[in-house]
Amino acid sequence: MPIDEILTTAGAASAFLLILGMLAGRSKSQWRIWPAPPVGSLKSFAFWTLFRTLNVSVLALATERFLTTLSGPMLPLRIVLAVAAFVAGIAYAYTLWSLGRKATYCQASGLQTSGIYRWTRNPQYATAILAFTALGLAAWSFDATALAAAVVSVYAMMAATEEPWLEDRYGSAYLAYKAKVPRFFSIRRTAAELHALIPAFVSNARGKR
């Protein structure tokens, strides 16, 4: 079987099982696979294996499709999308580092509300969704774009599925944070934060003169 068919099959199967598992977990808590069960458990192993298989499959297939079809009138736009995907990928890596390993693996380590978390409640998912959306469009191929759409759906479901878990962990503090900061993006929230930063920046610049 050609490698692209293997990647497509593995990615599609992983996405299907992840989505099915998260839907099942909503109906019965004992079936929950996300937020991930304790590290070392069978369900935790199954979730992270499927999740990583999906991400690697999309990344490999979309990159291959992009690099082997560098031609046509849409090429400039595709290059811009590829660059956007790369930048968003770097931002994704930064958000993982800022959150920390424990919180990434669903081990409560305190509610994060400062820094990048002032702009979005889920910077990891937000940046990953941007990266895979841009990469899927840059690939300009039905199979890679469809698989990228599947991984974007998985990230969106993960964000929605973990909110009840966060409410149980952090109670009223998370509810207040949730009411103020968007799940992914908000132009209004971004504008408000920038408006608040400008006076502080100007004041700091004047103080250095």
C-alpha cells in the first residue's frame, strides 16, 4: 500500500475513533477518554496513541502534497498559507511550553489566566486549529485537506469536552474566567487588551527617556 494511502487511512481511523470516544464520554463518564484519564492507564495510552497518529498523519500527508505540487496559479496563495501554518506551529509549541507538561496531560496544576491566556482560554487549540487549517488549504489536495479538517474538528471537540472538567477542578474561578475570555478568538477581546497595553507601553517609553 502506498505511503499516502497508509497516512490517509491511519489518520481517518484515528480521527473517527477520537470523535466517537469523546461523544461516548459525554454520555457516560466511565467511557471518557478526554480529558485524558490518569497517565499510564489503558484509556490514556489509547487516546494519546490515536491523537499523535492523527497529527503525524496530517502533517506528513499535507506536507508531501504541498511539496510535490508546487505549480499553478494558486501557488503564491498556497505559499502564504504554508508560511502561516509554520508560524502558527511555532506559536503552538510556545503555548505548550507555557502551559507545562502536567497541565498538558490533564494533571491539575493551577488555573492559567495570565499572559496569552488573557486573549484565549485555549491557546494550544487555537494555534493548532490555525496551523492545520492553513496547512490543509496549502496542500490543495482533497485527501490532505479533508484530513486536516478532521484534526481541526478533534481539537475543537477537545476544547469543548474539557470545559466541564475544568469547572469541576477550579469552580467559580474558572466560571468567571470563562465568562470573560473567549474559547478561541475574539476580535473585541483582542482590541480591548491592545487598548489597555498601549498606555502602559507609552508610559514605559517616556520613563526611559
